[in-house]
Amino acid sequence: MRPYDAVLLVSFGGPEGPDDVMPFLENVTAGRGVPRERLVDVAEHYYHVGGVSPINGQNRALLAALRDELDAYGVGLPLYWGNRHWAPMLPDVLAQMRDDGITNAIAFLTSAYASYSSCRQYLDAIERARAEVGDGAPAVDRLRQYFNHPGFIEPMIGGVRAALQQLPAEYRDAAALAFVAHSIPSVMEATSGPGGGAYTTQLAEAIRLVTEGVGGGHSATLSFCSRSGSPSVPWLEPDIGDRLTELAKNGARAVVVVPIGFVSDHMEVVYDLDTEAAETAADLGLVFVRSATVGTAPPFVSMVRELVLERMGEVPARALGSLGSAQDRCPADCCRPRVDTPRGDTAAPRGR
């Protein structure tokens, strides 16, 4: 085990004003041949909310909560934050860490699941940043995936229960639970995690744990959002809009949309779910409520501290359900798609 001397929060990044939107989208799609008109279309999603993605503000809130958590428990590790696609950029942050004398950091990724886009791309971005910094760049390991950790599952259960209470009483008992995650290309799913299929396997387990924790016999389905890329490339389906149509056709009168694939209310949530999915539900006559993401819920913040201590060998691993705790070190080819596999951000992203 490395003697870790810092914790690094690693996230996607997002624009913090209208002037940032197009440069951000160009960063995300650099070298991928995305037509400018596609970027202009996606930019409208950001302008719809003032050109500011919520993600950076939410990461600042998580950092502050985690700083308080580490201090309260006497975990004397400095905290840093670096993004893949917008300031603070990973190369700049790793250079600062080097200058601060950091040699071995442990990274918390703001994604709970295994896949190329939700894990491997982050690891690759860290290694590119280390190469850019050069001599003295700190080594960076990542904390394990936490899709079935109590600190993630329990706040999700609480969020669904609170959402059900927002429904009129006559709809609560029969309300459908529509869980949503970010879609990825189907061929990417075939290479995610050891043996392939880890992304949807982990999602299914998280959904099972949350549904059982909520109780009440609610139906539960998995849908996806934020599909991008060529229409000729298959992605994981169904889209949440199609799922809502199916639920209404089958007699559902109310739905709780549960963003199980996300840890905070960034653009995929506030646009794809709170805007597009909510409008679809209204058109279908479905009573719609969206449950909360974990954000800075105290159990989630405590989970990050616990994962750090777990990796340092100071506390045992905790995981709910039958899959056990995820591996904390990935083989070099884990979640790495074949050469001909389209990447999750081949086209302009729908959110972040």
C-alpha cells in the first residue's frame, strides 16, 4: 500500500459562464471531427440555464464538505480538485501538487460505475496530465467504484422516499420508479470491467438495492439519457423518454425518476431529466417527480473518507448486496474498448 499524502477529486468539468460554453465543448470534442453546428446545438442546453453548468459549484461544495469530514476525523490529508475538460484542469492541479511536495495521491472519481467513459477515460486523463507535468508529477491511484457502498445507496433510498412523499397521496403506492443512467455505446458496454458488462451489472445491482430499501412493491426499470454520436452506432436503450411513453401506455399514472447513474445535479440531470423528461411526462399525463442525487449527503461524504481509509488499510471494505466491493486497482486494459469502438464522447456531450 502506498503512503498516500493527498486526496484528489477528479471530475469532468463544465462551463461557468456563457463565454465558456463553446470553448468547453471544443475541449470535450477536440480531435473528434464534430461539426460546429452540432456544438452550437448542444450549447443551447447550457444557454438555457445561463451558460453555467452546475457541476463545478457542486464539486466545490463536495470539497468543502469533505474537508470538514476529514478534519473531524483527524485525517490529515490535503485535498485537491482537477477536471478533465475545464478549469481547474488536471495538468495544472498535478503541477501544483508537485510543487507542494505531494508524491502519492489517491483519487476519488465522481462516477460510481465501471465503463470506459466513467472510469478508464479518467485514468487515462490522469496519466496524460502526469506526462505533461513530467518529472516529479505525483503518482495517482484511484479509489474503487462505490455503486453498492452504503454511503451511496442509503442516500439514494432516502431521496426516493422523499420524492414519493411529494406525490399526491393517491398516486404514491402505485408510482413507478424509473431509474436513469448515462447511455454509452453498446460495444463499449461489452468491454466494461472484468469479463465485460460491468456497467449495466453494477447499475442493476444498485437499482435492486435501492428498490428493496424503498419497499412498497414499486415497479423499477432502467433507462438511459444523454445519448450522443452517430445515429448508426447502437447505444444502450431505452431512452428515458421512450420509457415514460411505455409506462404511460401500460397504465402508470405517476413516476419517480431516479438519477441512479449520477452523483450530483449536473447538466444531464437538470436538462435531460428536469427539462426534457419532465416535459415528456407532462405531455403523457404522468405525474412526475425527480428524486435527489446524493450530492453532499452526509453518508456520501463519509463514504469518501471511509474509502480513503479503506485503501490505506485502516478500515474494512463495506459493500451491500452480492457483488462485493469492486476492485481497487484496474488492469491496464480494463474497460478499454477495442480500436474500432466509438468512445462515449465521440460527439458533443449532452450535459455536464
